[in-house]
Amino acid sequence: MPTALITGASSGIGAAFARRLARDGCDLILVARRRERLEELASELRTAHGIRAETMATDLAQIAGIEQVEACIAAQGALDLLINNAGFGTYARFPEVSAARHTDMINVHITASVRLMRAALPAMLARGRGGIINVASISAFFPLPGNGSYAASKAYLVTFSESLQREVAGSGVRVQALCPGYTVTEFHQTPEYAAFDRDRVPAKLWMSADDVVNASLKALRRGRVICIPGWKYRLIVALGRNHLIGEVLSALRRRAA
């Protein structure tokens, strides 16, 4: 059976990837901080689909946590799919967020993703097949006052994914940056988003995690490096650097606050 490693697998888009891949007959290595949630999900998927599901409870904001997952990848030998999904956001002006929190975000979004790709890629290249999905965000295409580190770290993932795909072109390995917009997950259900009102974002802009995952896997099969689920978000990005669109997105964020 093929094997996929998913970070941030305990909920949201990560859990949706796990359920979809298990249904497709893929063995899983599930990584997240919440051990109990991971074990519940792994047990559910083993029972429902007869696949192998291992769990690893670790914090990718810490270098020791990243090293633990690197060691797991080395022991695995060759992954068929690596999904760098772990992430979080903050919802405050830059100086109002602690330096440690900014550093944690950079570690989770960038450092962990880069190191896990570096750990997984050589075996994929040697075998001549494999896939890497870096979960970025539509925020990667726009400056976001009040969430600058989030937007910038996601922009890194987009540019790095494009660069890496050009490096591995023709090798049988595919790289994708997945850039969803507003998605119904637990992302906004944290103390940092206490002021965020989901109901003030137009309902038609919200997508389900399952729809995001389905779009991602379809795009990966087709070899598309940048995947933006939903035609509304593709239109927004196409108009991307238009000043008016940027103002509309900023207004939406202010409205939700």
C-alpha cells in the first residue's frame, strides 16, 4: 500500500486528507500535537478501511519535534505522499504578538516544511515517484495587515513549491502548493481568534475541508503546482495585485473582527 505522512492531521484539512486517503487505501502516518485526537482518528480509519495508521504526537514549533518527524521519515524509507499541513494564525498587529509566537509560526510553516521535504525527497527521487503538498493559503498572494507573518510564511511555501517543482521536473515527483480560502475548520476557534466572527464573512466564501482536499488531489494528479480551490478564489487571485481587490479582502477581515 502507498504511505502518506500528514502533519496537522488531528483536525480540519489534515483530518480530511487522512479520511480521503484512507478511503483510497493509503497507509498513514499522522502527526499533530494532540495525542488523543490523533489516536481517535487513527482508530476510526483502521476500523473503517483496514489501513495501517501510525500516530506521532509532537510539536513542530520546536526543533526537537521536527527532528522526531525527520527520523520517522528516514526509518520509513520512502513515502508516497508528504502533506505539510500543520499551521496556525494570529489575529493582531505585529508588535502585539510576542516574538516567540512569530518564531513558532515560522518554525511550523517554513522550517518544518522545508526540513521534512528535505528528509522525504531523496527517496522519492530514487524511486522515481512521490508527491509533496504544502498547504499554504490564499493569503500568500496578498499583504494582510494584522496577520503579516502568516501571509509571508504562506507566500514562502508557494514560491518554494514552484521552485522545487522546476527542480524535480521529469523525475516522477510532483510538488504542489495548496492555497485555500476561508475553510470550515477549527482554525478560527482559538483564543487568538476570539474577536473573529465567522458569520460576518459571506457564506458563499466558505468551503468545506473535504472540497479543498478533493481539489488538491485532483490537481496533484494533473501536475498543477498551484492549487486554489473554488472559482471565486481563483478569480480573486487572478485579479490579485489589483488595489481594489486588496481593499475588499481587508474590508472582509475588518468586518469579521
